[in-house]
Amino acid sequence: MSLNTLKETLKSCKNKPPLSSSSSSSSLSQFSSLPHALGSSLSPRKPPKSTLSQQLLRLQENCPSRETPLGYLPKTRERRAGKDRITGSDAEDEEEQEKGDGLLKPKVEAFQFDHTGPYEPLILSLPGESPLIQVPASINCRLLEHQREGVKFLYNLYKNNHGGVLGDDMGLGKTIQTIAFLAAVYRKDRETSDSKSNGGNGPENNGPVLIVCPTSVIHNWEGEFSKWSTFSIALYHGSNRDLIIHKLEVHGFEIVITSFDTYRIHGNILAKMQWEIVIVDEAHRLKNEKSKLYIACLEIKTQKRYGLTGTIMQNKIMELFNLFDWAVPGCLGTREHFREFYDEPLKHGQRSSAPERFVRVADERKQHLVAVLRKYLLRRTKEETIGHLMMGKEDNVVFCAMSEVQKRAYQRMLQLPEIQCLINKDLPCSCGSPLTQVECCKRIVPNGIIWLYLHRDNPEGCDSCPFCLVLPCLVKLQQISNHLELIKPNPKDDPDKQRKDSEFASAVFGADIDLVGGNMQNESFLGLSDVKHCGKMRALEKLMLSWVTRGDKILLFSYSVRMLDILEKFLIRKGYCFSRLDGSTPTGLRQSLVDDFNSSPSKQVFLISTRAGGLGLNLVSANRVVIFDPNWNPAQDLQAQDRSFRFGQKRHVVVFRLLAAGSLEELVYTRQVYKQQLSNIAISGKMEKRYFEGVQDCKEFQGELFGISNLFRDLSDKLFTSEIIELHEKQGNEHDNSQNAKQHLSEIGMYFVPEREAGKLVSSHSSKNEDKNKQPAKPVLQDLGIVYAHRNEDIINFRPETRGEKEISMDSMDTIQQPCIPIARRKSDTLNTRKTSENATSSEIGKRSQYSLLAQFMQMEEVEFSKWLLLATPAEREKVLCDYKRRRKEKISDG
């Protein structure tokens, strides 16, 4: 290796340069690494959130507004320097940013992030323990701090001879952490020749490692291994399987990578091998205990089973049991014990009208479950780990008014015989029989279009009639909610299905059939790209116009390929430069599409199928994400958002989930909320608001969410979601500290509830901003066709701390958050606690006073201290707070 090559190799691993600011140096040198649990909630990384209306009002002016709240501070040279060392940004980009608006450049210029560690190994084994287990220096120097903690977690599981789950958010480097752990265990810190002298075996010749992952990431795993270490790799996939088995028998490979499908089919062959370690990527695929994949994975003969997943639980709490019962058999008891001791109490304790006794028991079981899982689970979010390196994400849920034609079509759909049969299934039969309709005369629907097609070969119906109609009818309702063109015949279908769809479209369109271009697929480009009959596209048209004029780049997701075709024609008509990726895109072409979109300034929109865009797409150049149609599984929508919000993103990401107001999509979203809340409760022990009366899988408490009658309920005359939130507000379960807290929710339901922005830095804009904020928000959203909107993080508790940690850190939050991010909303466990405006005012004065004292303690001006807070890590902020409290106690005791 030449000297220049060696220098380049070590360049990114050098230590931080010394700080030049004496005051900053003395303050920052005290900081030590602390757990993220207490500090993460204090992070000021997310910019203050303004209402959608306020954003649009600013865009209506000739020039974009330059007002800059503290959260929107431009990046300093020091902050960018730390980022550029990781993301590979060139010096020209940095110079261009330096030439821009130089407002608010922090005086703490010497502070910068050091993402890499020193060029030295990470020792995992205890002092004096033999053999020495360590992560090679060549890997350790490129790991982030949270990744080192993840490697230690995996090694502790390995040392104790049991499995576990690494549950980091997508984009935090679970693959890299796994490779670093394996490199340590397989002694890759030695010379290459020495490491291979072991014959390719694992430690003590116990056997190789099996990695089971989705087909789409097999080559990604292979590539990462080649980049980070020197393992001998085999892909058990394709036609060479027999040869690989033969070489495994003679210890020819250290790592074997296979796909879920291959393992499900050939798992009996692989299960006969002696594996040292088994790793399942995207381990949430093991959620169903009855699936062939789950049964095949149970046959693996090793205790060292590790699951990697960012979505540990998706739909039900029992999925959590299935995953951990595979990784660590018996750690959560038997299936029936888990159901009775955890599942049922947690679900019933989350019911909005649950008795206090139920809530108390649920809280106890929740804390107990979290304590048990902590031994086998490491769960971190982006906000806890790399959030200080990013500008944050805002998840907006936007309820768009359906067009008048859509509303009429939706009403006609609900009146079809199939849906009426399902709605009235439990009513007494009209023939006078004591049986219900579904048990007597209304079991089949011979006059129904959908029923006749499904049972064209069986006129007497099937064993599951009429419940076999539920899924097809739900699909049709979702299609009407998205675009009327979707219910017309698809030319790619067989002739019988096209005839059925044509007849169905005629029945649903009724008198509007000529208005929508007939009951056959519209061949007109102008007709398909027109937005007048689609409520979501009308809103999208105006939103995209405002974003593109600001230079934003947009990701546009839909799970329907036909909807993508319509959106593509819409983008062409509007003249947007776009890329498209769906299931038909060749695998080898996908990465080049991603690279082209990220590097090309002319690319404005990336049109993606939610299903095809599930894995391996890093689209950090986009800062606007639109999810056109929601999924029943909340993990799908969250995974789509993370295509943009991941390491390397340099801008604030704003997500817009478009829902058709008054349609089935409102129920889809509220079920998403329900599932996410259960996941937060079971996994993280969070305190969640109790919105819903329904209990999953409980016929006695179907409430407003569950059961067939709710699925086909007419929601056109109400704001279903906002009414649930309004009821929760009336019960006093949450108190809004914003200036609109006293307003009735129906008055503010037409726009995002505004939160106070902390300290404006440009005083010349203050009066202008006040006048602007006084403008009514409702007409702005009405012009967009939006009837209601809110931020998802205001509905679901995304904060990482449990109840106990929250109580510890509440004072800290109030003290240190005030000047740099929106004031956190207080959550009260009692129903009668109310704050008067006088108390809120005095509390506000107290917070500002405490903040000033903190700035004095750091020997900084308030504005300078605000800027320092934006750059500080959660551990550093927590350290400052602890030092300040300790100093104050010392003064009190001395006095």
C-alpha cells in the first residue's frame, strides 16, 4: 500500500481538532456519553411546525418568506463538515451554502460532529477474558456510536448463548452492526491468511452462519460483507444449491445467505446443517405462527437466533409473542399465558371507557412486559440516535374532500345488494324464521354483480358466504375513494372479469356514467390526467405547484399500478420531470434510477409503488413525501416515509398522507393509529391516549373500529376521525398549550392546530408575521379541497421514554426545550386538571427565566446558547442540565 493510499484510508478516522473557542471548549470538554433515554426527548432537532395554512400563505407572496425560527437555523460550516465527512458531499456544495443567507451563524464555531471513531478495535470481551473478542479497527472507526452499542448488545446475547432482536428503525445500519458483530466473533481482526487457516469454520469449529432475508436484499448483504470484512460467502439461491450444500459439509463457507422463499421450500435441507448463528433479516415476516416460513424457521437447531427488524409489531400484540418465541423460545411463557397475562389486559386497558382498574392493570402488565423484553430486545429510533444529524420529519394526515361524482358513486356502492347483505347479516330474517338473515334466506346474493362473478361456477354459494364478499367490496370502496377510473375494466384482465367490472361500473356510476366517460377504460390522455373528478388529485395539484416553485423534490407513493399510470399522465400534463419505479422495473435498473434522481436537479418527482419501494431505496434528495393511498398495515406507510427520512437527509422532511374524507380510508387510518398505539405500549411502555372504544378481536367491544358494520358504514355526513379526537379533548385526556387550546375542535378541525414557535430571530418580520398569522386558515384549506388535517405525531406518542422516564425528565423538557422547538404538550392522567391562562402565562415567564439562567451558566448570550443547543447531542444537553442543577443546589446549601 502506498503512503498516499494509507493517508486516504486513515483520513476519515482522525480525532476531532481542538476547539478554538475557550468558553465553548471549557463547557464541552465536561460532557461524557450518557444513555439516550433521558436526553432524546430534549433534542431540538425538529424545526417548529407551522400549520399547512401558514405554509401556503407564505407561498402566496412574490418572494418566499425569509423568516427563520430557531428550529430552521441554516447549517453551520461545522455541522456540515461533520455531515459531509459521512455523506460524501463535495466542497463546492459547501461553498454554495456558505454564500447563501448567512443569518444566525453560531459563534460556537469550533464545535463539530465527529461521526467516526479512532482507528482502534472495539473490545467486546471482558478484561482478562480469553480469547480476546474485538471488532477490527478498520470497521470500528466507521461505526456511529449507536452502532457500537448495537454490536455490544448482539455480543452479549451471543455470550449468554441465546437469541434476541435488534429492532432499530430502518436506516440505522442493522446490517452493518450485524457484520461488525460477526467480524468480532469470527476473529476477523487477525491477518487474512490466519483467519482463513481455520478452514472457513466459525469459532471453535462450531459451524457457519445462516442469513435468511428477502430476495431483494440478498445481493445487498453480499455486497456489504465484501465492503466491510473478509468472510467467505455463499448464496444458497438459484441452481447451485446442491454444490453449496456439498461445500458446507466440508466447511467451505463461513456465511450462507438465502431468501425467505428458498428457505421455506428447502428449509428441511438447511435445518440438517449445524449452524453457529442464524440471522433473519426483516424478522417481522415471522409474525404468523401458522405460516410455512415460521414453521420452517423453528426447525433451525441453534440457540443463537437473531432477528433484525424495524417494525417489531405490525397488527397484533400476539405477533410480538411469535417473533420472540422463535428468537428466544419460552422467554415470554406459553402462548395462552401471554394472551391472558399481556395481550388481553393491554387491549382492554386501552379502551377509551375502560374502568380505572383495567387501566391500572394494563399499566402494570405493560411495564412488566417491557422489563422482560429489555433483556432480548434493543429498540432505537432515528430521533434517539442520529436525529441530531438531521432536520427532522413532520407527518401530516390530510383529509381531502371527494368530488361530488365520487360521493354519489360511493353512496351507490353502499346500496348494492352485496353490501346490504353484509350490513344486515345479524337482523332477523324477513321470512319469519327465528334465525338471522345470514343464517337463513340471505346467505347468498344471487342478484349481486360481485357475488355472481365470484360464484360463477357454484350457484349455491360457498361455505364462507356471504363473508367471502367482504374483501372484494372493500377493494372497490377504496378504488372509488382514490379515483373513479380504477373501478372500470382493466384491459389486462380476462374477458369475464372485464365484463363483470363493466357491469359493476355501470351500476355504481348510474346517471353519472356519461360524466365519467362511460363504463369502459378511458383512453383519452386529457381525460385521465384531469383532476376534476378526483378529490385527492385536486389537492395534490395545488400542493405540488407550491412545492416545485420552492425547489422541493417529491416522492409520490401509491400501492396501485393503475393509480400510478394515472398519476404519471397527470405529471406529464403538468410538465413535471419525473422518474418511475414499480414492480415491473428490472432489479438491475432500480439503483440507477435512484442515483439519477438523487443527483439530478431537474428531477422533481419520483413516482413509486409502495410495494416495490419497500426495501433498498435511499432517496434522501427528496424532502416532500406524498402517500396517495393508505395501507391497512401502518408499517407500509412508515417504511415509505423512511425512503427519504434517513441518514444523509439534509433538509426537513414533510410527509402528506392523503385520505378521502368520509370514506373507508378514514377507518383505515384510525386502525393504523390503534395498531401503532398498541405497538408503542407493548414494546416501549409508552403512555398512549385512549381514543377508541373498540377492542381488536373482541366481538363484545367492536366499538367504532371493528366489525363488518363499521367497515361499510356511511361516513359521508361526518368527520369521523376529527370527532373521535374531539371527544378525547372533551374528556380532558390532553391539554393543548397552543393559543387555540380553548377553541372547540370543530372550529379548528379544518387546519393543522398551530403551535407557538419559539423566539423569532428576525425582528423586522415580527409584525408582518403577526398579521399573517391572524389571517383565517380555513379558507386556504378549503381552496385546496381539504376538510380536515392534523399531524400524526400529535395523535400518537412517538417519544421514546416510558412513564417513569417521562416523570424524571419533564422538568428538563420544560427548561431546555423552550427556546428552540415548539413547547411540548402536557399529558395528564387525570380528567379534571385544567390550566388557566394566568397560570400558563406565569409558567411561561418562569421558563424563560430558567432559560436565561442556563445561558448565563454556559457563559453565553441567549441567542448564542440557542444556536449551541441546535448542535449539541442529547447527552450534552442532559449533562448541561445536570451540572446546572447541581450548581444551583450547591449555592442554596452554601447560602
